[in-house]
Amino acid sequence: MKRGVDIVFPASATAFALVSAATGAGLFSVLDRWILGASQRISLDLLDRFSGFFSLAGSLEVIGAALVLLLLILVLTGRRRLAVRLLAAFVVTGLVELGMKFFLSVPPMPDVAARMADPTPLVAFEYPFPYPSGHTLRSILVFGAIFVLWKNGISRTVLAIFISSMALSRVYLGVHWTSDVVGGALLGIAGLAWVLRPGKE
């Protein structure tokens, strides 16, 4: 069992590297454009509102506040080492995301695709490239940690729906290619697996 958990980090990190290389080589371009086109043919006011909510919920400000609260809880419950590892993973994966958005050349999102701009009340950055999705990365890292640590069936179901909806909303809104979301998810899983490796809590 422990061995099975241990393999998640190298497997997800390797998958992220492979998907990043394939994305940079343009291997997903046709599929990305097809999925984006299909999502743009769907237009529902309710979905627009829900996606707008997830856009705000995945912002650096909201996720950052959730992270601070989670770190505080971990420290107060005697899991300081886990808190330090989670903070380190958040910073390192954020730097990886930032670097790739400046240096991994992928097609930019078409202007006509975006249904709305992401709300950024305090922090706003302009990136030349969209890969990987920071919303997806941060949601999996922070809310995924809560999912693993909070052993409650209803809460885990809500968190799983939240994370999945966050990822889907990025493509529906037209602010990310599907490959961006997959890359962000894999990077988030790799970071979370590193934080939660057996014996590291």
C-alpha cells in the first residue's frame, strides 16, 4: 500500500513532463481546438454564472486565503512539518507554472473564445502563454490536501465536484486549452503527492 502511494509522485511528475513536452510540440493542438469549439457551442446563463464563480474561487487571492487557513490549522494541530511541505509545494509549483507561462510556446487562446475575463482583485499578471492552468493547479494542491486530510464522505464529495468543476470551467469559459488544464492538474497532483508521501507528515 505504502509503495503504491509512493509511486504517485514520480508517475505524476513524469506525466507532467511528457504532457508539457507534447504540448510544446503542438501535438494536442487539433484536439484542443476541437474541444474548445465544442464547448463554445454550449451557451447557458446558469453555466456562465457557475463558471464565473469558479473563476473567482480559483484566483490567487481566494486560494491563497484558503491555504493560509489550512496552514494555520495544521500548525495548531501539531502538523507543522506537513504545513511547511505544503507551503513549499505551493511556492515551487507556482514558480514552475510561472516559468512555463513565459517560456513554453503554445498557441494563445483566441480572443473570441473568452466568455469573461478572470477576476483579479489584487494580483494581475499578463502571461504570453496559457500553459499550465494555474486555477486547476492551485485547486488540486490546496483543496486536494483538504480532501485527503478531511476524512468525511460528504465533504470529500463536495470537494471532488468543486475541483472537477473548476477544471471544466476553464475550458468552458474559453480561457484555457484542455491541455493547459491537464498540465495544471498533473502538476498539482505531483505537488500534492510530494507533500503527502508516507512518513513525511
